[in-house]
Amino acid sequence: PAVPAVHRIPVRYGGDDGPDLDAVAADLGLRPRDVVDLHIGVEVEVLFLGFAPGFAYLGELSPGLRVPRRATPRVRVPAGSVAVAGSMTAVYPQASPGGWRIIGRADAKLFDPLADPPARLRPGDRVRFERA
């Protein structure tokens, strides 16, 4: 079996890159920078891949960062969007519909159908987010 890798993913939090950051902070009774601190403060595990090619479900988040999915999913979430929902976080590997709460954006390329393997993140790997 492959040795789990540790991936560092720089994220631009808030603003146009993280349109739900302020609402997530308000829902949790926190400041936006506190939400970011909680998100970067834990190394998460790649639990499984699904939903879309290369979409890695990462967990578990700090209990203080858990929020529900959006009531109405977006028709299009930009590639690289970093989002949270429930006890998990994820980076959308390509543009797609989605209902998770977007708190930032990363430039990391997580899926390339011509690469071997095509998905950069593999179950068991670890991910640490950091401010870009």
C-alpha cells in the first residue's frame, strides 16, 4: 500500500473567493478570522472520494466549525472552491453544482484525467490548509 501523503493547500479566504465566510462566521457566533483559524488549525484526513472525479471528502473539522449545507445548492461552484458542510471540508476539483458553504479558494489542481493517478488526493492522505 502507498504511504499516505501530507498535502499543504494555500487558500484565499473570504471576499469573492469565499462568499459564505461572513455568513458561516455569523451562524457560528465567530469573527471571519476565527473561522479561518479553525479551518487551518487542524490537519484533516482524506476520508473518501466521491460526488465528482477527484472530489475528496476531508474530515473531521473542529466541532466549532460545523455548519449545515446551504438550503439551496448553487448551480455552479467554481473550481478550487474550499467549502465546509457538517463535519467535513472539501476543495471542488472542477466547476460543478454544489451545496456546501464556500469559505475560500485554492489554486491547487486536484484532478487531472491524464495524470497517474488522476486524483491528487487519495484516501488516507492528510491535508493541511494554510492562508495563501
